[in-house]
Amino acid sequence: MKRGDFTGITGIPTQDMAMWESMGPITDRSQDNPGASDLAVAQFRRMMVAAAKKFRDGGPAIGADKELPYASLSSFEGVVPKTTDWRALGVAAQPAVTAK
């Protein structure tokens, strides 16, 4: 920690793994005040649980029911109005392609 690494564990991925492995039981988060990135992670987890349940019940795997080619996806960074659909950010404008 004296060398400037607050946790004493070298590297962010290793720090993350240490936290994952040492978290213990699920914590009561009812009093937390999540930030924007926390809300995005929570939404992503909800989407993954819903997708797993849909697949379990015989539905298509993630993305199998979409008409958007994966090659048209990219990351996005920026400030946009709250009315912007976040699912459309980083998607290149091109005609939809139907999966066969």
C-alpha cells in the first residue's frame, strides 16, 4: 500500500477477483444510494436473468430473436438526453437484416 496501491493488491482485475471471492453472503442493499454505473450493472443483471428464464422456457437464446447484425454494434461514450433509448447507442445506422 505504501507504493500507491490502496488495496495492496496489484492490478484492477486481480482486485476485482479478490472482491468477488471474498464477498460472503448477499448483502442488504436497501439502504444503498447507487450511482449511474451501478444502475446500469443492475439493469444488465436483470436482463441476463430474464434471458436465462426465457431460454429455460424454450425461447430463443440472447440475440437470436434480433434483426441486428452483431458487426454493426460498437461501444458508445457520451452525454445524451434522458429521453434517448440507450439500446440504440453505438448501433450503426443500416437496414435491418433478418436472421435465417
